[in-house]
Amino acid sequence: MKTILLITEQYDPTADNLIQVLRRRGCPVLRWNLDCYPKGSALTYRASAQAFEGAIATDGRVVPFDEIGSVWYRALRCSGFPPDLDSKEQAFAAHEAESMLNALSLVTDWHWVNDPRRHRDAAWKPEQLSLARRLGLTIPRTVITNDPDTIKAFREQCGGTIIYKPLSHPIYHDTGETFFTSIVTDEALTSVGLIQHTPGIFQELVPKDYEIRLTVVEDKMMAVKILSQQGERTKVDWRVAPYDVKYEPIEVPGHIRDKVTAFMAESGLVYSCLDFIVTPEGGHVFLESNPRGQYLWIEDCTDLPITEAIADALTASPRARTTPSPQK
């Protein structure tokens, strides 16, 4: 049996949980924490006229490329650098380490969940909206810009109420702060000139009955109804207080499954979490896709077998692997 490589970080409870599941199945696992690379671990390529080979050395183990069969790609960037590097040294070291890491999916034939190149491309929010619209998913009216006048005009077009959310998911690790979706108030509009320096996503406020988090792993689709409208704090963005809302397993309609199947296939993704609003009229409005979406708390609340599905994807034989298929 081939080794399963988990590219993650030292603190990752989701990876801890997956490792337990894989070990119960008797699968060999190599955990490679990118906050310990390059200092603390090693990635080596060897090229000659006879072969191209490589190995990963970490935690006292050296595992050749040909012993690895599949990869769960959780961590995106290496950060294991000595603290005494100056800014130029840090920038050079980071660029060199990233160059090594970015080549890994190009020189191996492993099964990636997800392939880093497709992961990066699929994470761009404008592309997600463009693809979702083209595939027939309903999307909110949206403006993505750094032009204050465009934002003001869009707010008027939407009846005076729009929301803002960032293009990325920044987390400031020193303070634990992050950005959530928020209403663009009259007060916020007085500072809209600052948007010239930080482009953002602005959307109409879509009426909600409830929301859906749909986790897709190959051909498995596991959805939960998020009762976000039952609490004042979670009406605009349930992620503000994810443990204060109720979750219920739910089946999504077949036509949504079909379009999500096409979305995953065109994005080249094996795994992603997709968020939808369900309107009071029963319409499904696509918000975004997160190829690195968290799920462990949803699994704890609902017993949906998401970790088992990821383990299945990593251990399946090449012939058994599938892409998401529509529900008939």
C-alpha cells in the first residue's frame, strides 16, 4: 500500500482526526508540516539521464516519491524560517522554498486532494462567480471594485442595502482577527474612499430563509442546513458565531447537484465547501466555494461522514476514483 502524504501544519485538528481514521484502516501516513519547512524538514529532487526522483524527509523519516500514492493538501505556504533572517533574506528564502514546493505536483503522479495549481485557480472569487453564472447557478448581483463611485451607484441600485466581503480570507494570527461579511452602512460609506487601496466584493443583500454548506468529496455531496436566521448575530454571516447556530443534514435538489458536479469538474477540484443561501421562495443562491473549507465542527454537530469520505478519496485505487456525479 502506498503512503498517504498529508501536507499541513503542526496545529491542525482536522489533520489529526484524518490521521486517526487512516491509521485505523491500516494506511501508512506521512505528515509534513509546512511550518517546519524548510527549517526542520527537507524536500529533495534528483535528476539524471536515467531518472527523476525525490524524497521528503521529516520527523526522522525519509520517504521517496515512488512510495507515495496520494496527497491531502491542507497547508498552502511554507513558513519554517529562522527568526533571525532580515527582510531580504526572508523574502529570498521564502521564494526559493515556494519554488521547490510549487514544482511538487508537476513532477509527481500522485492523486492530489486538491491539486495545488487547480486549488489556487479555483480560490479566486471573481472566477467562481463567473463559472457559477455560466453553469446556470443563481448568483447575487455583485460588484468587485476599488472605485468608490461605482460602489455608491451600486448601493443605490440595490435599494440602499449592500454587503461587503473581502476577496481573500485574511487571518491576523497575532490577534486572531479576521474579516466577516458586513452591511455597508451610511457610516461605512463615509470611508468608502479607502476602498481605492483595497478592492472588495460588494453584493446585494439576498433575503434568507436558511443557508447551506455543501461539502463535496469526489462523488459524495454532504449538505447541512444552517439556521442562521434564528439568531441576530448570525443573520448576515453565520461564521461570526458558528457554534451558536443549529445544523441539520439536508439533501440538495438534483438540479443543484448537477450544476455543482459541473462546477467541481471545471474547477478541477476533488474537495471543496460551497455556500448557498436558500431564499424564502425556495431558490438556491450560490455565494462561494472554498477549496480549503473547514468541516470538522459540522461533522461533530451532524455526524456526516466527511472525514471518512476524504479517507476514501485518498485510499481509492486509481480505477475507482471518480468525479462528482449528478443525482438521478
